Amino acid sequence: MHSFHRVVVGGLPAANVVPSSAGTTGGVPRGGTVGLVIGLAIAMAVGLVIGMRACPACAAAAELQPLADVVFRGEIRFPDNLSAVGMAAGGRFLIIGADEGPHVQVLRRTGADEYTLHETIALVAGAKDDDEIDIEGIACSESTVYVIGSHSRKRSLLKPDKSQKANRKRLGENLREPLRELVFRFELDAVGRLAAPIRTTSLRSRLENDDMLSPFLAIPGKENGIDIEGISLAPGGLAAAFRSPVFREGFAPVLFFSFDRPDAGQLVFVHLGGRGIRDMIRVSDGYLLIGGPVNDEPVSFELYHWDGRDGVPGKDVDLTNSVRPLGRIPLPQPAAKAEGLAVLAQTPEHYELLVVFDGTVERNAVRLRAARPQR
């Protein structure tokens, strides 16, 4: 699909600003939307620049060690839009999802660096192929699988074959899709089939009642609005990782929550040099995070180790080594985006990882090795 290039200001894409009529959108007065979006775009740009200066170590220069391409066999849905991956049942099954459609797919390991389609699971009963959950994260605890939608709003892309009037109408769209605002939980049986009905919850209410995050609910995700792109196991529950909003000076939110009591979640922040979080996974000594562009700015995809502490600084906290850069993620193609992360193995010296990519068909996933940070 072709679309117009976005305007770039100072190396960063400018937000799409649309004149609005009277009334409100998502609780935000439309008369103030233009100023709000402009302010957020400036804050995002300034935060990225200041963040890079304030955290020079966060922009790792070294690349991770590529070990092999990983092959997915079978009829993979939306293979050029893979956005999430999880490892279940001790590594026997791989769960993948795309940011298109309402399905996840279970793959079984059939060889070294090879997985073959085993089962396709519809997360929403009766959903059509073009119903979009915007799956952005998968986390697995043995045979329990969690899947999270982005919880984001969206604005339609402009199309070169449309008239100016039609494109202005598309530019004015700011769509809320309830299917994006769900978190799913299901169980796999011993042979990798769905073992029980799928359960759902949502973080929407928790976001609406958060003083820091609620103003971003009315803004499309690609304009620094709410956009969740990762889910991880965490002590006592789960953690949702945000691609955006990224706050002033480069802080990205992480929300620790319980599936059964999502409204009681705790919000913390992590500093990745102005990057948003593209995925997050629990390891034995903390978390691994993929940091990447908030929108389409020319920023590399980096892997970080985070110990889970709130990264907001203060004279009463010592955050030394709370975040450690592990290396730059090599992309199989210039347009590819590192979107999903799974841990294959851990040793005292290394993590062995599987990374899936959005934006490429020929090479969907790679196996990488990262050095474990030493204390």
C-alpha cells in the first residue's frame, strides 16, 4: 500500500494536525486539540533530543550477534505484519500474532530454527479476517498465553490515488476500535490446542483514571497517543509496555497490573534515550526491552536490560545500572521493524533470543545472542 511521505521537521516526523469543528473528542475539547497535538509533537521531539543527551549510554553502538534466520512454515497470516511472539510449553510451541486480523497462530518446533503452523486461534468469536485487534504483545507462562491489543486510536493513511477532498476526510478521521482495547488469556493443552474458553479484560478503565495517561487516550497512537506494544510476565502479574506516549526528556511508561484486577495497576517509567518500547519480556534478572522509534523517526532498534525500577530520577534514589544497553538489533531489510521478542535460553553469560519483524516477508525472524550484563 502506497501513502504520502510525512513531513519531517528537524529529523522527526511532524504530527498530523487537523482543524476540528466544535464539540469534544474523547473528552478533549476539539477547539484545543490542535494546540494539544502540536505541543505533544514538540514535547516528543524535544524529549528525544534531550533524552539522547541525558542518556548517551542508552544509544548502544554495538550490534547483537546474529546466529541464524528462523523459518516459519505453513500458511502464516499477515507474514509481513508480525508484531508479537511468545514461547510456550517449555519451547515446544511458538505463539505469533500480527497487527492485522483477530487471530494468533500456534507453531510447533519442527527443526533447528524451524517452526511449522500447528493451530490458528480466533481470539474473538465470530470475528472476520478484517476485524483488527492490533495485537502488539504476547507473553507466556508455561501453557498460559496472554495477548494484548494496542489500546490505541488510529488515523487513516493518505492515499495518492484519492482526491484532495477525500484525503482531507481521511486525515480528519480519529477512530476508536474497541477490539484494540482488550487483553486476552487462554490455555493450551498438552498437544497445543485451545484447552478452555478465552477470557478477556481491558486496561481502558485504568488508563481513563490515570492523571498522566488519560489525556493521551483521545490522540492516535502514531501521534504520541496511547499505544501499548508489549506485554510481559511480572512478579504478581503482568506488565504492559508503551511505545507511546513518550514523556518530556524521554520517559516511556510501563504499567504493572493484574489480569483479574487491572484497575489496580502501578505506573512506572523507563528511560531509553527517547525511544518507545516495542516489546518487553521477563528474564531471570529483570527484563529485556526493545527500544525503537515512537513514530517513523530515523532511530535504531536497540535491546536493553532493565531491572524494573521506576526510572524517574531524584536525589533520594540511585538508578546506576538500572538500564543497560545490550546492542543494536540488526534489521533484515531497511524497512523492517523489530516488534517481538522471545527468550530461547539463558546462561550466566548470554541470552539467546528470537526476534520477529514487521515489514518483511522473506525473513520473518532471527535468532540472536546478547551478552548478559554483569554486576
